[in-house]
Amino acid sequence: MHVLRFANTVLIAACAAAAPAWAQPQAGAGRVAEAARALLLEQAANAGWREPQLELDVQPMTGSAAPRCSRPEVQALDTRSPARMRFELRCPGSAAAGQGFVVRARLSAEVLVAALALPAGRALAAGDVQAQRREITPGSEPLSDAEAVLGLVAQRSIAAGQVLSARLLAEPLLVRRGEAVEIHARREAVEVVVPGQALDAGRRGETIRVRNTATGKVIQARVAAAGRVEPADMLSSPP
């Protein structure tokens, strides 16, 4: 999941106004602001952040002049951190240096926070999370979908009010080491179920070792549900 990371070089066409851009002191800054806003809002949409809001401060760099053409383009030079992004306004196809701009952005959105202190290993319920508007910082990767986190387990203690991110949560353990499991294997349209014993703990989708208690054979099995596994390669014959 990639917070506020873009390619180092992005080219965005800027529509020209009636008069040349170099004759309008504010036109260049306006085009850069539009380009920065579009990039940040696109990233917010891709991350699933709800109701994103932006504050932009666009400042021209000293020593650079506005391009003398009627249809300048906005080039994003560095957008790795919204706190300090660099853009350039230049004439298409020109080798001449363009006008540089520094954009400082603050992005906030409705994200999930812990409604109360959550101990490690706690499976999240509806009352454990709430939405709050928070500033998005690079690398924070906050979550916004409350339904998607229900049932996930806190990997470590989470303080009340702490923003929830994917690295703080994990799927619950559905199979514990040493417990009895059912091995479900399919042969064409027939499903075969045999008893087994988990040799490893596992979460949904993880591959663990399981011993077929009838034959003693150890297989690699994928955790499908609580107490249920399937052969990792879904053998065509019973395990």
C-alpha cells in the first residue's frame, strides 16, 4: 500500500490563457497548483482516503523566469514529500531552463483511529475504531475502511487515538500449532475430508505444515478457515 509517492518526473499539459503566461505573474503559480492538487488527490483516491482536503503554498524559485510561450507545460520534478515538492513551468520542446516552483502541501483526510487503547492480540470490533480527520504524512499509510479492519488483530499495543495502518494489524490466527484440523481436498467434483494435525500456526491464506493423522504423511497446506486447511497444490487425490 505507498503514501504520497510519485514518479520523479511527470509531465502535465497546462492550458494557455488568452495572454502569454510570461505576461501573467500569477498564471504560472496557478498552473503548478492545479498540477500538484491533481497528483495529490489522485494518490488519496488510490489509497482510499475519505474526504481529502488540501492546503497548498506555491512559491517561485529565485533566479528563474517565466517561460516566454503561450502554452507552457508543468513538469513535476520531485514529489516524494508533499512538504516540499518541486515543479517547473517550461515551453514544450525547449531546451531552455524553465521557471522553478516549490510547492508545500498539507493533506488531511478522514482516517481510522483507535477509539480506545487496544492490547496486542485484540481482534478489532466495531466500537474499537472511529474516523477522525488527520494530516497524512509520508509513509504513514493510514486506513479508512472501518469494515475492512473488523476482525483483524492488533500486532502490538495501540494507544487510544493512534492512527491505524496496515502494519499495525494482521489477520487472526485461524490454526494453532498442534491442534486438530480438517484437510479438505477435491478430486474432480468430489471433496474429500481427512483429519490432520497442524505442525505450524497460520493465518488465512498462509501455507503451513500439516500431518495427515491417518497416514502420517506431512504436507504443505493452505489455511482456509478456522480449523480447516487445503493442500497447497490442491492435489487431485486425497492427501
